[in-house]
Amino acid sequence: MKSLICFIVLFAAGNQYQAQSPEKYQISPDLEQIPLWVNNMPDTGDSRGMELISSKGSVTAISNPRLIVHSPKKPNGTAILVISGGGYAHIELGKESTPAASWLQSEGITAFELIYRLPQENWKSVNVSFEDVQRAIRMIRNLAPKYGIDPNKIGVLGFSAGGHLAGITATQSDNRFYQPVDTIDSLSAKPDFAGLIYPVVSMLPPNNNTHSFKSILGNTASTTEETAYSVEKQVNKATPPIFLAHAVDDPISPVDNSVLLFHALQKVNVMTELHLFPTGGHGWGLGKKGSPVAAWPDLFKTWAQNHGFWK
């Protein structure tokens, strides 16, 4: 049965899951970190120097792509891979994936923050981010018994450029971005559901002016290349259910990105839900308390529960 809902949220009260603003961001030493590639990392390139994490939690010079594990005391069987944005030029852990992972953990979700390679940091391919996210989904499936995860309840949650990365993962799971390196790569890289929050979606005009576009495609991309990296053009009947949230006044990733994807999903009867907020701009993470966009975590939770992905 076709299950399609579109909400335009004119106002919503803030939720209780607000990110704290530490004086200086740091990855907690109590959190387990799991390298994606112990050996045979694809498309290795020149040295990037030491990894840098700013005081606000922006990461660059990434040589060790990895998962940061947020394990709940009582896991409910669901896992979500959380992906920050940053235009594929840096990764905004501090305001996006870390607060979101902490919230998910408090809800019984086993959350995995992804630190992924960036395409313009001296790698042999611009596809290294996509290689890392496919590997991450497979690793989570492989680790499912250890963390009490149902391998059929593994989702992905992406913000901005991380939303693009999550969207490509959801729509192109059958496209092997790298050759298998071990038995883990025999597992599926397809997420069971996805949440895309103020995502970059399209690389086609007039939406080809984002930093994400420049990081991946540069200044001389062909229409064929732009289409290949446009999430809305890769949708098919096998695409998993997708939740979308976007602010109408977004100045970085225009709201048309989510609208285009919503309509593409409708056309092939993929379950989807779109929430448009009148204000919020871009980069709001969990959302400022009391703002319209702060409603999205509870809306996402309800959506995932309705589809059986969240207890």
C-alpha cells in the first residue's frame, strides 16, 4: 500500500533533546571507536598530516575513518548511523552528529557517528566518502550480535552534506563504490530506513551551487556526472523509506532539494514523509529550544515507530 504523508509545520514547540555547548569540543574517551579499514583501505593517497578537531567539533585532515559508538544501557534493537555535514570539506560533529547520537542513545538506539574521508584531502578518488559509508553500514551489520542490534533495523541519519551521503547510500546500495576487502563486504550496504535533515540532494541546475557540489564535482562536471550524484535521480522501487525535514528559508541547501526527493519517492511508491518548517535556516542540528525546527526529532521518532523501525 502506498504510504505517503506531507506535513507543513507552521509552528511546533521545542523538544527536550537540546545539545549542550561545551567550551571546547572533544570526543569522549569513554566512547568506543572502531576503524573502518584495518587493512586495504581503498583509494589511499598522499599524507594529510595530523587529524584536526576544532574547539567547536569540526573535523578535517581525516586519515582514520571510523565509527564512534554510543551504546544505550538497554538497547532496543535499532541502530542508526549518524552523519554530519560540512560540504564534504569538514565534518560538523559538534553541532550535528554528536548531539543527535546522544539523543538517540537516550532513546535506546545504538548510534554510530561516522568520521568519513573527505574527497579533496589527497585521496585517489572523490568517492572515498561513499566508500566509507557503505563500509560503515556493512560493519554495523557485522557487529549486530555484539550490540544487540536487529540487522533489519539499521538506519542512517544525515545532515546537510551528510544527508546527501545518506541519500546516495539509500539509493545506490547496489553500486559497489569499492572492491571487497574481506568477508564483511559480503553483507548488504543498504540501510533499512533513512532520515535526511536539511539535505543536499540535487547536483543539477539550479541546485548545483553548494559546497558539496564543488567538493565532489569541481567546476567542469558534465550533466551525466551531475545526474549520477543527484539523489532524486537515483530513486527506485527498492529505495528504503525516507524521512525529510527542511526549513523553507534555508540559504545553503534550498528547500527544493527535499521537495524534489519527496516527489521522486512518491512516483515509485516509496514510503516517505516531508516536514517543511517556515524558519530555521541551515545547520540547526537538533534545533534551538522553542524553534519550529526543534520538532523534528520527535516527528522522526514517531515516523520510525509507525514503520516498525523503533520500539
